[in-house]
Amino acid sequence: MAVPVLSTISPSQGPSSGGTTVTLTGTGFTGVTAVRFGAVAATSFSAGGSTQIVAVAPPGTGTVTVTVTNGDGTSNQPVTYTYIAAPVVTAVTPSQGPSSGGTSVVLTGTNLSGATAVRFDTTASGSFTVNSATQITAVSPAHAAGAAAVTVTTPGGTSNPDNPAAYFYYAPPPTVIDIDPSSGTTAGGTTVTVRGSGFLNATAVRFDATASGSFTVNSATQITAVTPAHPAGAAAVTVTTPGGTSNPGSYLYVAPPTLTALTPALGPTYAGSVVTLTGTGLATTTGVQFGAAPAAFTVLSPTQITALAPAGTAGSVTVTVTTTAGSSNGLTYTRISGPTI
């Protein structure tokens, strides 16, 4: 036999917890009695002839010299093995996103250099960048709704999967069921209740592409929002949360009514004269006023109403129409006293 000569070790690094299987190459490995990593014996080893040994690294720290001993002595070549501390993830920002994946998240921690994988539970991130030893940017993969443990794997091992600070919460997409009231004026300012599901942490409520200037998340199933101004017609109402953007609900913007003519524009001071009001946006009329006095009315079409003029003193009054979209401009109706003898 001869004193062993150690040439290489592969791999030359592994986790501080030990357990890495390494291959040692060299000469004089016949009759090997010990393999040491620094002063600590290998967990196990087996010689594959006189030129190769397979050993399991014990736990350790830092960089240590690896030696092989047989009956003639111990190798003294400067072959080293480096212990790498296991990665630790201390924060995930943002900590939530849609179950469809695609959220860019920043992982903060220690010993993140050399990362070979980032996983959300058992699903690997399709894309990640090691920014530094303390930061990784990763894209969340698709995942069922709920919490997922985010782990980082490096040559030092895999980070702590049971740390709540390293969880990423997958949110289900919100769903809109109905909006009440379902219509309002084009000027906006109507307070509506949006009902559905998955509304917690909502970041926006939109009427088509226009965001509500004010909304309150009352619960996971209800939001109160103020409508923005919008042209007349239907608008798709959507809610956006960390879980994504909802299906569209429907809200109808209605233009305020306008009056263009009263026929006749003159009448007696007593009640009961039939007056035809012509204009636009009259379909949802809720009231007709002759001055301060309400009048009985019938909606004939979106452009025409008949009303019974209430009694009043001789002179002029302003006639207006109120609908769900607001109040109209005013037209003048003049009462004339009947002849006296």
C-alpha cells in the first residue's frame, strides 16, 4: 500500500446539514479506514477500487479540508469542501395574487445566492431572477385558491416551508351578480350596491373603462360604489381584486329628460286640462310638476307624456319632469282667468 493521494472531490459544496453524496478521486485508496471533512468523519463511505471513493458529507460549516486515511497514512493534498448555509425566506411581496398565476413577487431572505428553484407548494415558478443573496424576483405559477408555501432551493438546501411569512395567498377571481339600482343619470353620482363574491381587498370598481371615484368594500359579497359620469347607454361594471377582474355586470346610464313643448301652453285656473308634454328621456318619468304642485300623468312613449294640469291662480308656472335620471329643464304654462259677467 501507499499513502493515499486525493485529487478531486465532486461536488465540492453542499448544505450545512450534510447528507451530500460526493465522489473522491485519487490514488492509494486500497484499504481506506477513514474519510474526514475537517475533523469530522464522513457519515459513510465506500471505496470503488484504488482510485475512487463515494462518501456522504457529515454536517458542518465553512470550508474544510477533506482527507483520506489508510494503513500507510493520511492524504495531505489541499482538497476542500464548502458547506453552504440553507436559504431562508422571510417575506413575500406582494403576498397575494390570482389563482391564474402571473404575479411578479419579491422574495426576501438570506443565503439565496445560487438558487436553482423557487416553488409555490410543489409547483415551480416558471421564471425567477436571483437579484442578490437576500432577494429573488419570481413569477407565481397557476395554483388553486388558498395559501401556498414559497420555498427556495440552493446548493445549501431548501428554505423553511412552514414560515407563515413565506406564504403566498392565491385569491379566487371576483364575481359580480347584480347591481342595485341598475340605472342612473349620465352625470354620475348615483350610489349603487354591487353584489357578488370574492370582493375582499378590491382595488377598483369600473364602469366600462372609467373607475368609480369612491367605493367601499362592505363584505366579501358586497361593495357600495358611486357611479362616474358616462355617456347614455349600457356600461359593463367590473370589480378588480388581487384575484383578478370579475365578469361584467350591467348598469344603464340614462340621460336626464328634456322638455321641448307643452300643448297647449295655456289653460284655465281650474284643474283637469289635458296637457301634452313633448321631449326626450321621458320613459322612466316618476313625477310631473306645475310649479310646486304635482300633476297626474301618463307616459305615452319616451318622447311624450300627457298630464292633467292642477288648479292654480292665474299667471305663469314652470312645468318640469322628473325621471330616474334626474329632472328636466322647465317650460312655461300660463293659466288664464275665465270671463266674468
